Amino acid sequence: GKYRVISTKPMPGTRWINLLIEQDCRVEICTQKKTILSVEDIIALIGDKCDGVIGQLTEDWGDTLFSALSKAGGKAFSNMAVGYNNVDVNAATKYGVAVGNTPGVLTETTAELAASLSLAAARRIVEADEFMRTGLYDGWLPHLFVGNLLKGQTVGVIGAGRIGSAYARMMVEGFKMNLIYYDLYQSTRLEKFFLKANGEQPVTWKRASSMEEVLREADVISLHPILDKTTYHLVNKDSLAVMKKEAILVNCSRGPVIDEVALVEHLKQNPMFRVGLDVFEDEPYMKPGLSEMKNAIVVPHIASASKWTREGMATLAALNVLGKMKGYPVWSDPNRVDLFLDENSPPPA
Ligand code: GLV
Ligand code: GLV
């Protein structure tokens, strides 16, 4: 192969490998046992000549790595993730490395996990499962695992991009919830869905003028912002205090969007408040006390983990890297973290 392309992890499916091989690439996949590669590990992988890298959200793609990649002749990097808070795009641009992410293919899969966590928290499914398995069930009782009915309640969405909008539609259409959303921008993606052609509004929904409005009014709140300086600890002691005592909070975005220490304290003080968390502040760790809380459901960052989506992410990541090397127009502006697909990406076969 003319181009040397590295993937820092084995990725699902074979389509991504074949795409690269067909286009004159030699593909090297790192099979190190250790889960999270350090900057030094990756520098060693890059070596003296490397044209492109597919990396993971657990890796720190900053000045050091982009400098090393650029010295090795590299022109392209793709995160195998939609979020790119682990990537310093300015550093990449400085070294002439184009950066890609993998939006679109994970929208529905991620929204479905947020919906799963919402339902699991509302109906206390994990607690109830543990109760069964530990042999505590000794007969039906009127009070046993009473939870929340979603129908007619209000779902709050913070960050109404692709994923937040897909989640909102699922909860409104599927469970007949009312919607309140907060986003810096009006979400035409979401609003066009709720407006019939004649302007009639078939469901109750509104865009809040502040995040506080969502926190105050919603019964179920799902977080879908990107992580940056402005969303770090967006949910903290003060915002938790504004929420209803029996609210449900779901996070499938990035851990540091929630002040996890404050959350643990809030869960202790408010036994009827429940959370469903896919992401954590210091992955792979949880803040002290979280794992003991019965009113918390915790899963290990699996929101995009469906077979179709993970294969799609790998394929997109390969196309991102290939696109740069082959000069596809999508890369005409290396400063853009581009959207290769949108929510109209093909449905799972
Ligand atoms: C996963 O967390 C992603 O950003 O794709
Ligand atoms: C990311 O895909 C988003 O929700 O905008």
C-alpha cells in the first residue's frame, strides 16, 4: 500500500478495512491488551511514516500527537466518535492535519439508550432485577417498586442537536410526553417534526428561554450537549436543587457535564430522584458513593453500542481518513470537523 493507516483499536466489521485496502492503504491495527493507550504508546505506533490515524475517544489527541503525526507525514485523523472533546482541533490545524468525527450513524442508537435509561429509571428496572435475583421476592404487594408513569409528564431535553432531537421524538411519539427543550439555537430539526404542514401543533412542546426553565418543569431530563468549557459541570449543586424531587436525570453525553460529586450528594439526600448514567466524570471510575446508590443506574459508555452503528462509525472513520488522502471535497476546509452523514443516513439493514 502507498499509504500507511493506523487504527489504535480493532474496530467492528470488515467494511472499513476493505475500503482502505482497496484504495492503496496498508492498514495496521493495534492489538495491545491495555484498554487505554497513552500518548507515548501512540507516538510509538505512528513511527517515522504514517499517513492517517483512526483513534478513540479515550485518547488525548493534542499538540504532542498531532506534531508527531505531522512529522511522520500524516495528513488525517479521525476520531471513532461523534464527540471530539478529546481532540484539540486547533493543534491539528496548526500541524496541517485534518480531523473527522462520526456523526449521523449513532444518532438513533444513542437516543435509544437514553430512552432505555429513562424507562429503566422510571420503572426501577435494575433495582427490581436485583431484588428478584437475590431471592427477596416473596409475593406481589401494592407498594412493590412503584415508579413513575411517563405518559402526560414532561420530558426535558438539554441540547437539541441530532441525538437530543431523536430522543425527544421517541419520548413524545412513543410515550406521549410533553416536551420542553433548551438549546442555544432554535432546533429546526426538532421543531419541523412537531409542526404539521398547516402549522397545527399536534403535541405540547416548547423551547425554553433558559436551562433553569427545563430543570424546573421537566419530570425526565436528558442531557445532549457537547462537552466544552461552557458545558463543564452544567449540572451542579445549584441546578440539581432546582429540579423536582422526583425527577429523572439521564446522561449519555459526556461525564464532566455533571458535577458527579454533587450528584452523589443529591442522590443521597433525595431517594426519589433517579439517574441513568452512561458516562462519568473520570472514566472508567465512578465518584465515591455512586455505585452504592439504588437510585442510580450506571452503564459503561455504551450508548452507541449497536452492531450497525459501531460498524458505521468504523466505516465513517475510515472514509474520513481516506477522504483526506484522496482529496475528497469534504476536506477542502481542514478546520471543519465535518459531518459526513446526517440523520438521513441509511437505516439499519
Ligand atoms: C461516543 O461517546 C461518541 O461520542 O461517539
Ligand atoms: C450529536 O450528534 C448531536 O446530538 O448533535
